[in-house]
Amino acid sequence: MIVMSDLRRSRRPEDSPEADVPSFGAIRGTRTHDHVRSRSGTNFYIISLTGLRIIDSKITCAVDNPIIWTNEVPRKVTGFAWRACMDRIFSAVALSLRGVSIPTSCNFCSNGLDSTDHILIGCSFATEVLQWTLKWCNIPWQTFDSVKDLVGFAANWGRCPKKRRILIAIVYDYLWFVWKARSDMVFNKRHTTPTNTADHIIIEVYNWVNFRGNFGRFIWSDSLCCPFKTM
Ligand SMILES: [Zn+2]
């Protein structure tokens, strides 16, 4: 059962602890709070997470997920990518299908719907981030139809297992940061650029590969040119 109610705008969203909950990964970290606050125009809505999970548990679908769990990628990031492949993230379209009445147009471009595949693949913002990311990897640009299509590409890319694992980390981090940029815009009204988002991906993947993986030591200047340069 979804519990949703209007709240009068008595304080700025930045002042509320729930406003710091921009993504599903972060939502999972605040188990003591059973709700997330969303905003539509000047109104706030409280969405019960327990209610959403009950509905989620009733939705069954075949498990055909190309996600690969690796040590170098934090579980919250891989978990988010796993749910995105299953179209199980809290996009506006997903919430709308569960009975939450909120605007469903894309917050980046207004030309599409705030759905999983549009936010993370089809939107012009996501496309530009992915173009920068693939250019950094020296991988020729190509289009993808869905999140699962992109994740499947990384899971089968190239002949070197180590390079493939790094590309998998890059793709999962790409999904994470595009979702984070979208959530920052929706919940905190903070805007970022595709190039800034791509920069965050480069920095974070470098740290993961260097300090969480078993690939040996990577040199920052080399990784900045290409993540596979020292391999
Ligand atoms: Zn869009």
C-alpha cells in the first residue's frame, strides 16, 4: 500500500534529512526512515518505501541479467546497475505505474519520459556522458537500445579479462553517476554537466581499480589518457 500525502512547504528541501536521499542506493542506507520525500511543483509527497517494496515483491519477472559482481565495484553501485537492468529503479515512470501521481517527463531534456532506459541511455545528457566515457576508453562510439544492452556489451567486450573487468566497472559507474546527476536535479535542484559527470567517473574508477582491484599499481597520468594504457 502506497502512503502519499501532501505537505505544505514549510521549509526548504535542503533542510530535510530526506532531501539527502537522491538515489535508490542512498535510500537503502536509511532504513530507519520508511519514506522518501519527493517534490512536484510546490508540493511535497511522502512515498512509503515499505509500500513500494511490497509492490515490488509482487512483481515477478524472469531473471535474465548480464550483471557481473566484482570486487573492485562497490556493491551499492553493482546493485543499482542490477536493478536498472531489471527496470526496477525508482524512476518517475516506475512510481507512476505503482500509483504515485508525479510528473513523468525527463528532468534533463523534457523530450522523453523519466524512465530507466531514457534516463540512463536515451537522454541527450546520458548520451553525451557515454560519448565522453567511451572516448576515454578508446572504444568507437555506438548506440545502445537499453541498459541491459550496454551492460551486456561490457560483459562480452574484448579478449582480455582484466580490461573487460575495468570496462565493466566503468559502465556500472557511468550508470550510477548519471542516475546521481538526475537525482541531484530532482531532489536538490543541483545541475551538473555531462563533462563534469564523466570526470567523476574517471576519478572514481581510477580509485576503485587502484585500491579495490588486484590489477597492480596504476599511474594517474596514464589512466587519465586511457584506463587500459598500462595494461
Ligand atoms: Zn531526457
